[in-house]
Amino acid sequence: MNHLNQSVPISMVYPILKTLVHKGIPPESFFENMDIDTDPARMENPDARIPVTELERMMRLAADYTNDLYFGLNQGGRLDMADLSLVGYVMMHSRTIGDALIAYQRYNDILYSGFQLEWEVNESDLIIRLSVQHENIPLSRHCVEDMAVSVIHLINKLANHLVVIREVQFRHEAPDAANDLSPYINAFGVTPQFGAVHTLLRVPKETLMLPVLYSDAKMLKVFETMAEEARADLYASQPFSSKVSRLITESLPSFFPTLQHTAAHLGMSIRTLQSRLREEGTTFHDISVQVRKELAQRYLQRGSYSVGDIAYALHFSEQSAFQSAFKKWTGLTPGQYRDTLAKT
């Protein structure tokens, strides 16, 4: 399935450049040695985008080029709000940290829809989970650690307050059991747990209510409008099948749209909808199955939903029907899939 965007704004490259400069390495020499396209017209165009695979490759190369085992960890603290494009400006003018995180979720498509930031609150903690939805684009340890540090760095910067980190978990293993883990302690204040089921950050729940230092209702409205327009333009440029996929995804768990409902929503006949999808080599059935499969995998990765809950959310008639469908999709039962995640 061709999802909304597997690309990122060119601004997401800037933290890598800043990290290289901080290490005393001219970015030009890095690009030249690593054979990376640095066309000025692209690098200086604020609307330019690059494939997420290119950003990932650049991160890996930069870590190798600088011989920095903790490149992503060190880079996370250099992210500026401007590096997040319009999303950053909406977050910066939000009222509270909770509002800023909601804004990130709402406009995440402008950045990279494959990266998911979700959270839940218990009696005393805010638990922020980080995950990558598109499994066909594996992210390196450097990218994941960069994301984790960036989240804390942005919260601290927005609130002008150092948030106490109570726990950090990473799904990946530590770089090497013999290596020094003090860089992680310096970054988070705690030693992370590696090889965990989820990548997550645990902080006080009061963090959500911290006021944003730069909050400005008038500017927030301006940047929200710009973000909505940018998001609409991004969707408009996507294949027709992606629009159908988006409609199904956004309709769940409220309801599961039928072929008739989808055609009516998109303002066309059923025959036209089917023809448009056929031109892209797919069908409404194929898209709906793929959406259900990916949402099921995502819910199972979270670990907080029962198999029955997921079956209900995806509008299966009963739990056994969902279990049968999931095994057909993946060759594993939902329980076996969860067990596999716990071992990776």
C-alpha cells in the first residue's frame, strides 16, 4: 500500500548538518565523500521534501563518518522548532505541552506519517510511546534515539522547564554491552532499558499541563491555518488509492466505510471509484484489507489493547473472525505476533 507520505521536509536534514558543524566537520566535505545530492535549489527550498530512506541513509552515514556511536543521541538535543516546519510553529504557540503534543499528532503527516507519537496517562505518569508504522522502512538505532531525545528536548524548550524523566525504554538493543552507557544517562538522567517491548518515555503526568512559554492564540491560529493548507496540498498530490486508504483509516473505529459510502464521500459513482483504483493496480477490497492489517499490527504493538478490543475497533463480527483474518494476513495468530514483537 502506498501510504500518504514516505518523505520528510528538507528541514529535517538541518539537525544532521548542525551536528556535523558542532563536531568541526564542514558539511560540504561530508556530502562530497558520501556521494549525497546537495543541489542548492533543493537544500534551500523550504517546501522541498526528500524520501525518508534518504534521511535515514544520511543519518547512518553521518554516524559512520564521525565515528560517533551515539550520533542520534547527541543530535536529538540540537533540534529547533523551525526544523519541524509548520508543525513546530503550531506547537510553539500552543497553550500547554498537552496541546502541543496533540498538534504534533494532528499535523504529523506534514513531517512523516510513519512516525507515531502516542501517549497515555496513569495515576502519576505520562507515558509517551514512539513507533514507526511503516515496517518496510526500518529506522536505525540512531534515528530512534534521536527521536526520543528530541521529544524531551522540545518539551523542555517549549515549557522552559526541565522535565524529570522517570523511565526510558528502547526496543533495540544497547550498542554494545561493553560500551559506556553514560551518554544515555547524560541525555535522560536515567539508564534506559534496552530490548523492551516498546520504545517509550515515562515522565510526570503534570507535564501535559505545563504552559508553553511562547503561547500566542493569534499566532497559533495563523500557523494552524497554514498547516491545514499544507496538509491538504500534501494529500492532494497523493495517488487516489491513498485518499481511499486515508478515509478508511480515519473512519475507524467509529465505523467501517463501505464501497458505496466511500464513493459518495469522494463525490463520484461506485464505477468511477473502482475504475480509478484499477488504474493504480488495486481495489477497494485490497485497500480495506491492508488498512485493517496495518491498524491491527499497530494496536498489537502498543500492548495495551486486548485481541477482543482490536477486533471490535476494526469492526469484525467477532473475535474469532479477526483472529482468522490476522493469521491469513501474517501467518501468525495475534498472540503469536505479540510474542514475536516481545523477542525483537
